[in-house]
Amino acid sequence: MTIEASIHGSASSASRQPRNERRSSAPAAVQCATGLGGNSVAHIVEENCPGMQASAGVVIEHLDAQAGTWQFSVDDGQTWRAIRTDLVNRPGNMGLALDRDARLRVLPFGGHRVSGVRVAFHTVQRSHGQGNGSYRAYASDDRDDGSRTVTLVLGLAAINGTPPAVHVPRPRNKRALVQRAAAAAAASSSSALTGSMAMA
């Protein structure tokens, strides 16, 4: 999977163009979630930003709204809530606060082939507590923990998780099954006829 990552000081939110971009090869996504079960925020950060300091969560600043419908879960994937990308992506410093255990996923639009989606966030060193899953204003510069905005371009598997391998049984030959059933029925009727003759 190829990642396009950019780490920059968050200037104005109206223009979030990365200053420096680098391409690197990241480890394949670990199978920690199935299908569209989503990956945790911690997993996404650790897999794609290996040099970043461990954090208690993130504030998401931008999501690629063209990719599909974004959702998050704060109860390990039992329930999912749609993300208001119109709030997160509009000019101004408004983001979605998520703790490290919150899950993130994107449901692609039908018929729309997506190779990579853009996600921008900054990490936080303290849990959001009751604010986990809420929309909040954030400082564009001089944040308390000094974290910088990170922009990643990720494949869907890095966000949604890798689907598990499914064992599909080999389809059976229907004609052979019908012939086998007919032979069994003929043998059964033949044995019944032999038994009746013997009794006579």
C-alpha cells in the first residue's frame, strides 16, 4: 500500500494544502477488523505514522467526502454514527474528536471505484472524555501539546480493515446427486420386493 503523507503546521483551515509531501511504503494493514468493521484510530495512527508519539486520541480535520459515507463508532463497532463531513470540511477550525479506541470506516458510494482517500488530523495527549465523538473547535496554531496536522492518503483496507478469508465449499454436481438418489431409491425398492417374495 502506498501512502502519501504530509506533516505540517496547521496554518489556516481554509487552505489545507500540504507544504511538504513524501511517499513511503507502509506495512500492510493488520487484520484487526473484519470487512467494514472499521479500524481503530490508534491502529490507523500506529500503522501509518510509526514515528509519531503515542496519543490518547485525535481531532479529525478533514475527510474525503467524495469517497463515500464516513462513520465512526465509540462502542467497538456495535453502533455506527454518520460523520458530518460538511462540518469537518468547511472553512474554520471545526473537527471531530475521537479517542484512540474509537473506530472509523467509510462506505464507498455504489459504482465509484476508490483507490485512496484523504484524511487529515492532529493527535491529542489527553482523552476527550465525554466529548468523545463530538464536534469541537480546535486551535489552528500553537496547540497545547504541540501536535501538528498530519495528512494521509490511505487505501480503503487501511481504514475499513481487511476482510477475512472465507471458505467457500466446492459446488457439487447436481446431476450426480440426482443419479445417486435414484440408485438409492431403486436399491431400496428392490430390497423391499425381495423381502416380500421371501415371505410369500
